[in-house]
Amino acid sequence: MSENNHNIHKISIIGMGALGLLYGAHIVKHKGADALTYVMDKERAVKYQDRDFLVNGETMRFHLTAAEDAKPADLLMVAVKYTGLKAALDEMKNCIGPDTIIISVLNGISSEEIIGERYGKDNIIYTVAQGMDAMKFGDRLQYTRMGELHIGIIKGQKEENLDRLTAFFDEIEMPYVKEEDILYRMWSKFMLNVGVNQTCMVYGTTYAGVLAKGEANRTMFAAMREVLAIANAEGIGLSEQVINQYMEILKTLNPESTPSMGQDRINKKPSEVDMFAGTVMELGRRHGIHVPANEFLYDRVKEIEKEY
């Protein structure tokens, strides 16, 4: 394969939620509309085909294709919610060729493993999206901070794929951080999400709400410290210092925004609680670690979802 062909020219994204739209809009602005295709089931492709999207007030239109008509991409980004990952595994089938790099911007610590079980881990780059305050309601996306993608590989994976991805990110001015220990970063972000995402949903509040002194703030910290204990039991050396670092990141986000689970409550959509508190509870049982804060959040989220 020639060097030019080895570069990333064609990008497919599965998922048009806040992150899928955030990164898709950025790619189109730097590479043009022809470089990007959103892949989805046929019904949705027809529904959204001629729809305009508002990204920070700017009208944008994107190429959409039905999953069965998709072609292999140089880069495939999986940007669905955890609740949509099972369907996405089928939809991405035709997007993947022998040299397709796959990145997942899903929350949690398991999506790369799940995708890898189906399609192999060789071309997966482990990815953590953090530091953004994107909110999507209907066809409108608003954000003040784009954040950055933290990327890295684990033992046995190809360095050349990471080089291809960083070259592409440099070309399109995508904010990113190349991590030496990507699993440490994934667990750190998981710890933050378990705290802030679930707490914002349960208390119906914003970033400002969970940072202010009070019950929501205490619940957030308790849930995060339970993840810290489990991470250490799993051999990932998280410390209280990581919590402090992420609290500083939270302070930089739009205080009136709310994370994805807070948006789920507003939009009356199923949340990712099974991936957050559900995972913490399962690992807590495995390691003999009590996780009462996450048990409380899990039960409360399930009650809220029943009220939809």
C-alpha cells in the first residue's frame, strides 16, 4: 500500500448524538463533506437524509448511508450510547476493511473489548473523550469546549496505526493527547463519569450543581471513591490526586451544561447506568468492596426511568 493510500481520507461515524455530531462537524470543516459518512439503519438514513443540523448556530448537512450500503473506511468512529452498542456492532460490519482503524468514544471501560471480540483488536485504538461540554437536543448541538481525545494502544497492538491516527488528527487540528498508559486514563475518566454523570441525572442538576456544597456533591465524591477502590483492586493505580485533577477540569466546563445522563433525563431516554453503577456493583462483588453510593444511584436512576 502506498504511503498516500495509507493516510486517512474516508471516515465513517456510527452515531449522531452529541459526540458523533461534534466530531463529525469538525471533520467536515477540515476535510470537506465528502470525507465523512454517517452510517445507520436504513429507516434512520431515510428519515435524516435531507435534514439540517445546527452546530453552535451554524447550519450543516451531512452524508448519510444505510448500513447495508456502507463501504470500508480508513477510520471508523463509534459514537453511540452504550445502550446502542449491540445494534452498532451489526451496522459497522461493512465499514471495516483490513486497514480500517476503529476508535470508540463511548463512556466506560468496556466498549473496546466488546468491539474487539467481534472484529479483533489489531486495528482498535483505545480512546477516551474528555473535557467537552456538548449538549444535543433534537437537531441542535451546543458546546463551549470541544475537549480532547486521549488515545493509546495496549501491549501487542500496532504502533503504526497510532501513528496514522495522530497524523490525521494533526492534519485536521483535532485536539488530542497521546497516552503512554491509556488504561489508566480510561479508568480515570470512568471514575469521573460514574460520579458526575449519574449524580447530575439523579439530582436533575448541572455541573455547577454537583460542584456546589451539598448532598449532590457528597454523592458524587462517594461514587468516585468507590471506583478508586475498585481500580486499585484491578491493578490500576488511581489516587485521590486524580479526583482533584478531574474536579479542576469540571470547573472549566459551562456551569449551566449537564452531561449525557443529565440530558437523558431531560430527553426521557434510557441512560447508561448499567455501564456505570452496574459495572461498579459487579466489580465490587468480585473484589469484596462495598459500593453503597453506586447502589443508591443505580436504584434511583431506574426509578426515574420508570417514570418516563
